[in-house]
Amino acid sequence: MTASGSADDVQELQQEIEQTREQLGETVEQLVAKADVKARAKDQAAALAGRVKGQASQALPELARRVAAKAGGSTPERRVQLVAVAGVLTAGGVALWWWRRR
């Protein structure tokens, strides 16, 4: 009985060692993922770009519609509004171009 008892203990210890190795491997993988600042920053930038694109696609047409509705006003006021819309559209285009290059 003693021989089979120690064989069982050895097998149990080997299983515990293997389980500990697996857990350690998973922990190391998680730490490596947290330490990969470049990949995390890239993921956050991609998420931010998606939010900006969504907001821009909703905000720019509304702004253009409001400016067009007010376009019947005086000429200097109309010019300022058109320049503002052109600036916003240009900035949005540049932002999209910049995010795509990354």
C-alpha cells in the first residue's frame, strides 16, 4: 500500500505542477498584454477614430443644413457662415485622412 500511495502522491504532485504552469503561462500572457503600451494605444486610437468619424458624419450635414437655411441673410454674414462650414469640412477631411494614414 505504501508503494501505491506514494505513486498516487507523485501523480497528484505532477498534476498540480502542470496546473500551476498553465496558470503561470496565462498570467504572463496577461502581463505582456498590459505591458504592450503601443498596441493598447493603437487600440484606443482606433476606437477614438471610430467615435470621431461617427460624430462627424452626424454633425457636419446638420451644420451645413443650418447654414444653408440661413444663407438668405446678409452677404457678410453668409460669407462667415460659408467659411465656417468650409473650415469644418476641411478639418474633418484632414482628420479622416490623418487617421487612415496611421
